[in-house]
Amino acid sequence: MTGKMKLFENYSLKELNTFHIDVKAKRFIIVENVNELKELFNSSELSAVKFLTLGGGSNILFTKDIDDTIIHLSFNQLSELKSDDNFVYLKAEAGLIWDDLVKYSVEKNLGGIENLAMIPGTVGAAPIQNIGAYGQELKDTLVEVEFYDLIENKIRCLSNEQCQFGYRDSVFKNELKNKFIITSVTFRLSKNPVPVLNYGNVSNELSKSGIKNPTVKDVSNIIRKIRTEKLPDPDLIGNAGSFFKNPFVEEQILQQIRKKFPDVPSFNQENKIKIPAAWLIEKSGLKGFRKGNVGTYPNQPLVIVNYGNATGTEILEFAMFIQKTVLEKFNIQLEPEVNII
Ligand SMILES: Cc1cc2nc3c(=O)[nH]c(=O)nc-3n(C[C@H](O)[C@H](O)[C@H](O)COP(=O)(O)OP(=O)(O)OC[C@H]3O[C@@H](n4cnc5c(N)ncnc54)[C@H](O)[C@@H]3O)c2cc1C
């Protein structure tokens, strides 16, 4: 081990994943800056070892103890790179808590990520699945991603376009899978914010509050209110947000479903038809369904919750039961959004 890197053995991950699964990592290393990361991968010790990067553990389901090494990045500086008449460019290091970045931008009245308020986790994980909520996605404001390339053993940058963002998708889940550690992300936020209000009940909630010309702060406060009412707080009930992605379906499947359910909701994204997975789960009779320690959350059936001391395997089996039931009923295969380890 080099420098002042912190290494722990047989380290409990219970408080480091939002499902609160009680597993241990054989080795857990906290890396405090990019140079330490470089040193780590240049040391013969780690070059041969398998490892996993862990941020806030809010998009991960552990089903077993981790025999590999876990790397956790603690560097979290935020710096303003430049600013012009219209935009401010911010560079955020990977370990920064995502919602702290949202709060900072809201305080400065900068627009672009206010609808992504209250998404748990770190900046470093955010590009991997192109986090999104309430009509905004990370890709709308992301300029570039800096990462450590584990194949070429050096720091590299990818532009927004090179990241190949899609719905909960990016190059990091495909070609670059397991070949990178994200070290920072640069954003371009607007000094003349245009609120995005056409998703869910955002505009309803705003009009209920009597707000006519909402500021960035008003919008983010409304999002916080909606999310608090709808989603379980992982500190109180273990969960990882939406367990499944909303499936893309063929027009013909939608038509078939419409025969039986004329009110089936659907929307277009990336020129494809999507049906909300929450609706499919609800219509399969699984809203608020519970088996032992695991269940779907009554207010939002797309969220699988750990009501007690569930194991990762119990949660995985429950998720597979949901997949099977939805497949049998609708002929649609749900795909997990959560990373299953
Ligand atoms: C209550 C709740 C609500 C949520 N709501 C939303 C939502 O509205 N929209 C949404 O998109 N997501 C949502 N999520 C999912 C989650 O918050 C995001 O996916 C988040 O970006 C995960 O960040 P993390 O740091 O916790 O990642 P982790 O769970 O620690 O890691 C996720 C994946 O990224 C990898 N990883 C993490 N950091 C790095 C890094 N620096 N370099 C390389 N790989 C890395 C991990 O190995 C893992 O494969 C929600 C989760 C919860 C619990």
C-alpha cells in the first residue's frame, strides 16, 4: 500500500448500501485523490486484483460477501471553471454527494439539474446510468466525464457525445464496462433557467402553492416535496429507488394491452414507446405486495423495499418473481435498473 491510502479488511457494507444488506468486503480502500488512484493501479498489488468501485451504494444490490477489493473515492471538490453571459461551468469530483451539487446550483439560481434534487448517491456514479427524473437527465447539462482508464492506465476524458447517453444508459454500461473509474464530471448550468414543469404533477403542485413564475429554487422545493411523499427514505426503509427500468415496447404489444386496458399509459422517448414499469407491476396485482422481509412500496410499486433484515438473495428472488409475473401477464420482460452484485 502506498501513501496515506486507507485500507480496511473484512469491512461491513451494511451502512454503505441503501438496501442495508449486511455483507462484508474482503478489502475496502478509501482513495483521497487522483494521484492516489494512479499509484494504486501502478502498484503491483492491485493490478492483479479484481475490484468494484462503490459510491453511495444507492443503485446496487449485494447478494453475497465481496471477495474482491472495494474502492471508494472520497475526493469531492467543486470548482467553477469559467462563466460567460449565459452559462457557468462547474467541475465536480466523483466523491461529491449528488444532492449537494444540486443544492449548490439552486442556491446560485443556476438551472439544469434542479429536477434531479434528492437523487441519492455520488457525482461519479451519475453518468453511468445517466440519472434522470421529472423531465431532466444528466446528459442535458453534462459537458465531459474524466475517468481513469484501467486498460490504458491513464486519465482520459469523454465528451457528452462520446458518452453515448440513452435512457438509463451510457458507454460506461457497454463498451467501457469494468474498464473505468470516474474521477470527475463537468457541467454547464444556465444563468437563464427555463423551468421544466411538464412531468408528473410538478405544475399541479406549483399552482396549488400559488407560484406563477417559479424560480429554480421553487421547482427544486416542489420536487423535494413530491419525492418525500412518494418514495421511501432509505435511511428508514432499505431500497434502491426504481428497481426496474421502464420497458420499451413494440407498437403491436401496446395495441394488444390496450384491448384489455384502454387506459394503459405510454410515452415516447428516443422515438420509442415506453410503458411505465410501475403500471405493469400494479396491474399484475403486485402493488404493495409483500413476501416476508421484502415488498413493493405501496406508494410506488417500482421500488422494492427491505422491510427488515432481508438478504440480497431474498430481494433478488422477489425481483425475479415480479419479472416472471409481469412477463406472463403482459409478455414484457422487465430489466433491472439496479446493479446486482
Ligand atoms: C430513494 C432512491 C431514489 C432514487 N431515485 C432515482 C432517480 O430519480 N433517478 C435515477 O436515475 N436514479 C435514482 N436512484 C438510483 C441512484 O440514486 C443513482 O443511480 C445514483 O447515481 C447512484 O449513485 P451511487 O453513488 O449511490 O452509486 P453506487 O450504487 O455506489 O454504484 C452504482 C454503480 O456505479 C458504479 N460506480 C459508482 N461510482 C463509480 C465511479 N466513480 N466510477 C466508476 N464506477 C462507479 C458502481 O460500481 C455500480 O456499478 C434512486 C435511488 C434511491 C435509493
